[in-house]
Amino acid sequence: MPIVVLFFQSNGLYLRDVMLVNAVYALTVAVFEIPSGYFSDKLGRKNALIIGTFLVLLQFVSYSLSYTFLGFAIGAIFGGIGVSFISGTDSALLYDTLVVMNKKKDYVKWEGRSYAIGTFAEAVAAIIGGWIAYRYGMRMTIYGQVGISLLGVLVATTLVEPPIITEVPKDNWKHLQQILKETLFANQRLLFYLILSMIVGLACLLLAWFVQSYLEYQQVPAANMGTWWAVLNLTVALFSAQAYLLEQHISRRKMVGGLLLILIIGFVLLFLTTSNWVVGTVVLLVMYAARGVAVPVFANLINQEISSDRRATVLSIKGFGIRLTFAILAPILGWIADVFTILETFLALGIIIGIFTIMSLAFYSLCLRGNN
């Protein structure tokens, strides 16, 4: 991750092309997100994770052999399908495991720890990967990623799946339509949590993909990108692991509102920092801390509203919304960065996330008024 944008650019891609590759990836995830979640609910989370990790392996094999936009786009399609099988399935597997163990109330703690482990691993990998890229070239880092992805496939085969109580539907398509209808119309609180989670997820995803360009704008040497990436991800890991403690002392409304405000204001402040890299660094650290808290907290809000037999499907709806919106916005924001600077991109992001948040709050208020 700390060198992937630079790797694409070293193969002749402009930033808008890089974001177009990401748009292909995100759109692929969006298309397969809900069907793969339904597959996970009906045919097993372990099976879905094995398929997903294998397709991610093919993504990096393709990247390692490619030198053109087309090759990277093909790899993005493999990865997009793979991540769609993983997205939502991993959280559903964890939540249902805790239900079986009578530890459901500890979900935020374990989701936070799981996310913390992942981001801590990414921080360590960033230092190693950045050093490999500096010493041996960026493509060598991609070769290393192929090996790590293979390890992911092997780990997925060792998972143990808890039992899921579910009826076998006579018509899978009608059953999927029923789940979507009940999610989008019957449970307005669930829909509201899904929308807010999509907004936060979109903000964090776009921040992650543009932060390399921001560091480059602040004249951070390419050799230090891995270290910077490690610091940011260690921040995520620290706050994600402690998210359950914050949830115990801060009300749900204040937590959700605070996280959204931090992200919106953070993007605007990044625009205003210009060449003040010290302030920019502090803002980035605060935004990454918010990202660490947001992932387990929002996942828990959603999980509390859904039953086990449709958990992965509903969580996939969130992923669908994030990836589809990302596919639309990323190339446009990449174009803004190419024509102007990354600072204008962050300003546009702050405005977009702010508008989405206001619209979602207005929608929920209308729903409440309609029920009364």
C-alpha cells in the first residue's frame, strides 16, 4: 500500500489513470458484493473466504506481470471479485462465533482487535515493503505481496465455521429480494446505520488512496513512505483496539456525530495546511484515529440489527454502497489532483462528505416524522 500509487505511476499511469484502475476495482466489488454476501450466508463463510483470498492472490499475480493500464485493470477485476467475497463475511463469521460462545457483547472489542492486528501488520509490512521498493525496486514489493496473498489462502482453509440456523429457500433470487426489501424499507434504523457507515467507509477509503499523493506534495521522500504509512496504520491499530472502551463512555449519538465531524473538518484542514506539514501530520493522525474507532463501532451498530442467517448479505450492502460511490468519485477526484493539487481534492472531499452527511440526517429525520 505505501508504494502502490507510485508503482502504477512508474509504469506510465497518471494519477487519474491510477484512480480509474481503482474505480474498476471498486465497481467490480460493487457488482459482486451483495451476491457474494448471499453466497456466504447460504453456502458457508469459510467457502466464501477461501474463494475470496484465492482471487486476491490472482490480483497480485496479475499486477506483478503487468506494465500497462489493461493489465492492472484485469488484476483489479480479480481483486474486486475476491474482496467482495471477503467483505462482510469476515465480520459475520466473527459475530456468529461470539454468539455461539455467549460473548456477543464483546463484539466491538474483538472486531477492534481484529482490525488493529490487520493495521499493525500493514504498518510492519509498510516499513519492509518500502525498504524493498527503495532497495530492489517497486515491482519486487509486488512479488512479495504475491507470497503474502498465498499465505492468506492457506489460512482461510483452516477456519472453523459456527453453525448458522437458517431455512433453505426454494427460490434464492426471491429470497435475496426479500432481504434487500426488508433491509431498505422495513428497518429504518438499520438503513440509517448502513448509510452512515457507507459515508464513513467512503471517506476513509478515499483518504487512504490519496494520502500518498499528499505526502508527496509535502515533499516526503519516497524512501520514507513506508515509515509514514506505518505510523498512520499504527494509529489506526491503537484506537481500533481501544474502541470498545470509548463506546462504553461515550453515547452512541455523540460517537457517530463526532467521527463524522472529525473526517469532514479534517479534509478541510488538510486543504488549508498548504505547506505546513506539521499541522497536516497532526490532522492526518487524528483522522486515522477516527478511522480506527469507526470500523468496529459502525459494524457493531449494524450487526445488532440483523439476524445471523442474513448477516453477510446485509453487511455486503454497505460494501456495495462504498465501492459504487468510490468508483464514481475516485477518477473525478484524481482528475482534480492532476489539474490542480491534492489540496483541492481534499477540499472537494470535505464538501462531498459533508453534503452526504446532511442528506442522511435529513432523510432519517423525515422517516421519524413519518412514523409519528
